[in-house]
Amino acid sequence: MLSTLRTARPCDRTWLLSLLNLQFCAPRTSPDANLRLHSFTGRLAFVFCLGLFCAVWADVGNMIWWRHPPLWTAFHFAYDTLSWLLAGVIIAAIIKTGQPAETSESQ
């Protein structure tokens, strides 16, 4: 694939870089993952990871498709990441969840 990337026309190179971006950003978690949203740090980490995913998806995609300069992309990536970290702190402080349910198997 890398040899194709070197010899490709600019449009083809954009498509290949976009496919690499999609592969990097594809969620790789199982649907039954234990998210541990009962603690402040768990909720903060969840919101921050979603924001990080959005920042990578949008900012790297903008650099590929619209040819934004890398420094401009890095600035927006840092801005988006810090914004979602602050949003995660606020959301995690406001939203409270109950304790995890105890599972008891009585017959």
C-alpha cells in the first residue's frame, strides 16, 4: 500500500490517506465492555475519549481533505482535545449515577 501511496495521483493519495484515517479511528471496543461510569474518573475518561475520537476524526480528516497545514491542524487538535477535557470535567461533575447493581443469585 505504501508503494501505491508514493506513485499515486493526488486524488488517489487523498483516498488512501482517508482510508488509513478511517482504520485508525474505527472503534475497537466490544459492545459488552464494562465502562465503569459510576465514578467521576470513569465518566471523565468516557467523555474525554469520545472527544479525542472526534478531534482525531475531524482534524486529521480536514488535513487530508482540505489540505490544512500541519501546524494549523495541531492547534485545532489541541483546542478540541482541551475543550472536551473541560467538558468532561463539567459533565462528570454534574451527572451522577447510582451504584452498580448487585447481582445476587438466590434459588
